[in-house]
Amino acid sequence: MVKFIVLNSSRLDVAVAKELQISRNQALNLIKDSLVSVNLKPVSKPSFLLNENDEICVNFAPKKEVQNE
């Protein structure tokens, strides 16, 4: 789980992409998969407008290591 506080008003997908250093498309998928919450409330709308000091939580599984055979 990753938690962070929004310092400036912005869209949810933009803030998640910037904080996690991922593409906006990847952020959009996390949001649509209900893995993102704002102030402890699940949000599934990528264009959700954030306010200063909103707390964002992103729940995602760690990457699995791929073993070469």
C-alpha cells in the first residue's frame, strides 16, 4: 500500500501517475480496478478532482519475480 498527501489540486489519475512514477494509463487502470481511495473512500472515477491535503491510498500487489527456466 502506498499513501500520500496531495499538495496541489489536480485530477486523481494525474496525481497517482506522478506520485508512483507510472503512466496515466497505468494510473487509470488502478483507479478503475478500485485500488485507489481518497480520504478512506474508494474512488473509481479517474477525473475525480482532488483538493489540497487529500490523502490518497493505492493498494496494489507487489510485482512478482519472473524466473527464467
